Amino acid sequence: VHKSGETLLTIINDILDFSKIEAGHLELESLDFNLHKAAEDIVELYSERAHSKDLEVICRIAPDVPEYVKGEPSRIKQVLSNLVGNSIKFTGLGEVVVEVNLGDKPESNQRTLDESILWIRFTVRDTGIGISESALPRLFQAFSQADGSTTRKYGGTGLGLAISKQLVGLMGGEIAVSTQVGQGTAFTFTLPLLPAAHIEPARHQPSGLAGLRLLIVEDKTPAPYREVTW
């Protein structure tokens, strides 16, 4: 009953958000927030679901990404949540990785004069079923999934990606997908964020390991992707 209620609530929230966006009534805030914690919170939220499928879920934040920025934290987390949830849903073996990096200014925004803007690139990469080339044109359409069998097997409304694309657009960013059938998919969205006006002091004492380098070796290699940008 609990899971059914959560599913119904997700569907209702998706429909309400989509209706607000279509009607032009969705309001965005601009707040100082902890970007690192926002990304880590989403990974933590889905970690139990990933581990129940024996999937590895990883969060990688580049050291040059500011901890505090100014933007719309709830909507950024909503987009990340949609993408991470989809990746876990469509991945049966391997890993789901969330990466946050400093990105380059998109070509469509080259006229932006504000040099203080930080272009933050979020990537959600998985080793799942991938998306066929024929399904890519309708990928971000409302109430659409790759094919009917996907809906029957995995469930969902087909609204998550449509909402994500529109939210990213409303926040002044762009979203792209790189995919290969049977190898996996990587969704990337880049957002213009401002440096935080108020930066909270560090809460942690300096570590005795500061300045040392750590080598991590994994037996996984990234799958080759074909990139398509919207």
C-alpha cells in the first residue's frame, strides 16, 4: 500500500508540474545553497533502491566546483532525481554515476556578458539498457517512453524527462543525452549559477590527510556513447 501510494503521489506531482510549466505559472527562486550537499542528498536518497538491485551508485564532484552557489535548489534536485531514478530503473547490472563539474559556456549562450556566472555541468551516467536511435526524437516528449514494452516492464508516466528538459530550459540551461543500446546512457545538463552571496564557514576540521593523493582503481570502463543535444 505504501509503495502504491508513493507511485500515485509521483504521478500526481508530475502532472501538476507539467501543467504549471505548460501554463507558464511555474515560479523559480534564486537562493544560496550547498551544491555539493544537494547532489549527495539525491544519491543518498536512491542508494537503497540501487543497492537492492546490486548496483553501485557513485557521486563525483570535481574539486574546483564551488560548494555554495546561488540558484534554484529544489528544481535542480528534481531534475537530478528524475535522471537518477530513471538510470536505476533501466539498469540491471553495473553502476550509476552522478558527476558534477565546471562546464563551458554553451554555444547558444555565448552572448551572456556576466562573467561571474558559473556554468555547472551535471552528468548522470549508467550501464543500463540504452536508448535506440529511433527513439531519440521523442525522448523528451510528454507521456512518451522508448517503446510500449518499456512502459509495461518498467512502469512510469513518461513525464520525467519532459519535465526535466523544460525545467533545465527555464533555468537557462541545456540538456543532452549520449547513449548506446545495451551499453548505457549518460544524461548531461549544464546550468548557469551564480556564486553564493553568503558562504557558510567550513564545519569540518582540516584533515591530516589534506594534500595527499589517493589512487582509486576500478575494473569498469566507460561505454562508448553517441551524443545528441537538445
